[in-house]
Amino acid sequence: MFIDFAMYTALGLALGALGGLFGIGGGLIAIPVLGLWFGLDQQIAQGTALVMSVPNVFLALYRYNQRNKIDLRQALPLVLMSFCFAWLGAMLAVGVDARLIRWGFIIFLLCITLYNLIKLYSSPAQPVAGSRYGWPWYGVLGALAGTTGGLFGVGGAVVAAPVLTSVFGTTQVMAQGLSLALAAPSTAVTLLTYAVHDEVSWLMGIPMAIGGLLSISWGVKLAHALPERMLRGMYCAFLLLCAALLAIKA
């Protein structure tokens, strides 16, 4: 029992640092790891990853806001719409075949990676001080990110970050902070939905959450120290790794 607890905590340490670095709470890579190494079904892997992600996202959000104050005029429409639509996505996920969800998640990750790579190697638009678009468009993005976050159990941050940088004109670090603001309430409501449908392994998720809380600040600190282009490139490589791990399981 103690060995299992220590192993899950160590896993949470590693995933928490990655979650802080990329502004996603660690759940994105936890899902393929739990499926591949521990043999969990896709929905249970997503629900268990959310146990770790929820506290990690809130802590990472606090750390990002300490370093770069998050604009509430941008964050509030993201948060409200994401919260509402995350419940819809989660309700869809718990009723769908696990294999179908896994392949949908793989395709989703590959599309996000391709989108990021195109933006990385195309002529970059200069980040702007505020935003190219007003608050209603943040609500639209929140609805899209919330639905996909609820469906795939990743909080929607993985969708929001590249759109915020390429379409709304924010820096990568600002985008990751806003993405965490979006992900915080939506991950909580998604976890609640998975838990009600008994799609969570608490014995694995709680020690992972403890480990993640201990290490996520390291990743946030590193994210603010890395060059913008390097951070985006690492983010693309990270998404490809997650897709590859899921494909092995599928």
C-alpha cells in the first residue's frame, strides 16, 4: 500500500512539473500514462487524471497570476462559458465507448499539434498589449474549449492556449495563464460529473494530486524563464508524445 502511494505520488511530481510548464495542470499526459502503464479504460483514466488536475490547475493559476496579472475582462467570459459547456462535454463522454473516445482524443491532439506547428513556423503575428477581439469572442472560445475539455477530461486549456496566441494575439505565457483561468472551474465540474458516474480511481488520483501540488510551481517558474519560441516548440513535442502514448494503448 505504501509503495503504491509513493509510486503514484512520484508520478504526480513529474506530471505536475509538466503541467506547470505548459499551463495544463498535468492531466493531459496523465491520461495516456494511466491507460498505457496501469491499464485503465479511457473514461476512468480521464476521471483519475482530473483528481490530480483540479488542485494543480488552481495552484498553477495562482502562480501565473502572481507573475502576470490576468485580465478579468478576458478571463470571466472564458470561465463562465467554459464552466457551462464542460458539463455538456462530460455528460457526452461518460456515455460513449472508451475506444471511440480514445481515438477521438488522439485525433484531437494531432489537430492541435498541427495547428501549433503551422503557427510556430509561419510568420508570427506580434503579440498585442490588450487583445485583437472583444469579450464576446472570449465567450465563444470558452464554449468550444469547455466542450472539448469535458469530453476529453483535459480542462480545455490545450484548445485555448494556441487560439489565444495566434488569433487573439497574446503571448504564450499570457495565453497559458488565461487557459488556466478557463480550466479551473471546468475541470472541477468535469471531475464531479465523472465521479457521479463512478469513473474515478481515488486511490490513484489523490497521491498523484499531492505530488503535483508539490512540483507544479517548478514548471511555472521554468515557463517564465524560457524563450517564447522554445516554449511553443516544447509544447508541440509534448502534444505529439501524448498522442503517441495513446495510440500505443489504442
